[in-house]
Amino acid sequence: MSTPPTRRKPRTDAERNRDRVLEAARALFAEHGYDVQMSEVARVAGVGVGTLYRKFPTREALIEAVAAHRSAEMVAFARERCLAEGDPSQALARFLGHVGEVLAGDRGMSEVIEQAMGSTEPQGEPRAKLHAVVGELIDAARAGGTVRADVTAADVNMIVCGLAAVIRHTAGDWRRFTEIALNGLRS
Amino acid sequence: MSTPPTRRKPRTDAERNRDRVLEAARALFAEHGYDVQMSEVARVAGVGVGTLYRKFPTREALIEAVAAHRSAEMVAFARERCLAEGDPSQALARFLGHVGEVLAGDRGMSEVIEQAMGSTEPQGEPRAKLHAVVGELIDAARAGGTVRADVTAADVNMIVCGLAAVIRHTAGDWRRFTEIALNGLRS
DNA sequence: TGGAATGCGGAATCCTGATTCCGTAATTGA
DNA sequence: TCAATTACGGAATCAGGATTCCGCATTCCA
């Protein structure tokens, strides 16, 4: 009830280019963070800036697209690898380990997560789901006695936020940070 | 052996203006972080941009001047209020509490500290002293049995880095974060 | 195959903010 | 008080990057 009746099928090269842009952006953002120029993304994608802007109308939109994808992956991991299988009392620990792994290999994502885990302000569905999953992970950990009864989602969000910062700025061993944090949540 | 013999005394309004600029910068950086325009600093200081630039040749120099001052204050607090007086085993805890207090009221500083506590790269004397003091605080805490024997300066630096991020991005209660961290360092 | 329709490339344009320049104004020392 | 010296204000200039525009190339469908 919205699109006019007869409409051509979108040109095949158009979607191919969209994929190329996304892939280039993913790689560049992962390596350098979001401090990358649009023209550079276009160049790596083998595309003109005009094309890039037709796919993603603003720099912001491109970043959001990439971040949303990664966030969804993290949520999926939490559900499938942490909550669904294995020892539930270790679910939270496995999650933190995975988050660290991902952020250590994706500078851009560490920037997003650092901010996203902060205030509960609206930031799109993917980030909201991330918050929700954290809640489930805590429940599991609490049930298993791995953390104190008074641990809240806010606590874990702070830890994830801190973890992101540590990974981004520190040369040191982030696993050590997660160990300390988890130990601190124990009764 | 450096300055030519006869030289006038610097104009009094010149130093007054320098102070005004520093004060304006401190206030603005504390409230908004370093995302403030030079012209805004000048306006608040009641001075022209030209004057501002004569005192601090680049934006970077101005930021550095403000940050160095604050860093020195933190080091002084650590020595005088944490190491010199009170229960030594609580020195680290008191220090973290103070850092949180300062960062919570100074957005710019939280940005600096988040980065500064990361790599041990050269960042000027003030930051170097901060690292040194952290070492002393750990020794005191270790001696008092407040933290495990294997806790290192790198551990605490990560925690401070994380704390800065938490304060900057989170609406939540950063004291809770320090409690968890300190608890995590206990044996 | 032919001519719409849809995309493409990338130079040109716009914007935001840092930094420079220079004609004036204020301060100093004799 | 007066010339010399030092500083000031703020418009003009520069620079880095995001975003727009439009003539040309491709792809689609009858």
C-alpha cells in the first residue's frame, strides 16, 4: 500500500556495491576506530564517494549500520554460547571473555560499547537487546552462586564499559581486568 | 647567560589575562570536556582569540596546561592525604575515592585520565608522577593486606582507566564500581 | 536491440574551527 | 609626560573533511 505498482528490480551492481562498502567500513573501523574518512572508506571499497552516500546518507548512518551488525552478533553469542549451552554459572564469565575478544580486535566497536553500556538512553534495538541479555546472564550467575545476590545489571554494564576503555587505551592484559571484576562480584 | 641584560618587566595586564584564560579553560573543560572552541574560551575569559594564542600557542598547549595542573593536584592529594596520614592499608581506597570525586566534577579530566592511565608512553612529568604514586599506594595496601600480593601497578591503572570511562559515560553510581574493583583485588 | 530508468564517479562546494595578521591601545621607564 | 615596547582584539585566512551535484555509464525490460 506504499510503493507504486510497477517497479523495476534494483540493479544487481547496486547491492553488490552496498556490500562492498559495508565490508570496507567494517575492516577500517575495526582497525582504526571511527576516525576514518568517508573518502577512504569509498576508496577501499573500490567505489566513488557518491555511491557510498547513496547507500548511507551520512557518516553517522554508516557507523550505525556497522555497529548494529556487530551488536547483534554479540547478543547472538550470549544467547547461543553462554545461556543455551555449558555451565550456566559460568555464563557471565564466558560472555565477558567474548566481549573482550571482540573489542580487542575491533577498535570501533570498543568505542561504541564504551558509550552504549552507559546511560539507558535510546540507542536502537541492537543495543537494547544487549542490555536485556546482560540481565539474563546475571540471573544465571546469581542462581549459580557465582556472584552476590545484590549484583545488578548496572554493575555489569559499568564493568563492560570499563573493559572497553581498558582495551582501547591500555597495552596491558584485559583478561586480568575481567578477572578482577568478576572476583569483585563474588560474595 | 641566556636573556640579554636589560629587559623590561612584563606588563601586568599580560599575566592577569593569562590567569583569566586558564581559569576560563578550566571551567569550560570541566563542564564540557575538551570539546570546546578556542573562541569560546576567549569569550568567557573576556579576551580576544589573539591574546589567548599569545599565551598558549595551540589548543593542545592550553589543554596540556590545564591537565598538568589538575594532575599535580591529584598527586599532591595522594601523598598528603593518602600516604602521609591515616590508615595506610586504606590509602588506595581513599585515593580511588578522591579520583572519582575529581573526575565526576571534571569531564575534561576524565578524558585525560582515561587515556593517561593506559600505555606507559611519555606524557609529561605530571602523568609520570601519577604512575609513580600509584605504585606507592599499592605497596601500602599490600603491606596492610588490603590487596593480594600479586596486584600490580598495571592492574590499578586499568581500574582507574575504567573508572574514568564509567564516570564519563554512565549515569550510574561510580562508587559502586570502585567497591567492586577493590573487592576484586582482595585475596 | 533501444531507450528509459537507475547508478556511478569524483570534482566542486560547504562547514566548522583552529590559527595568523596587523592596525590599535595600554604600560613602562626615563 | 613622551617615545619605545609590549599586548590586545577580532576579522581574515587556512585546513580538513563531510556532503552535494551532475554529466556519463550500466542495467533492465519490452
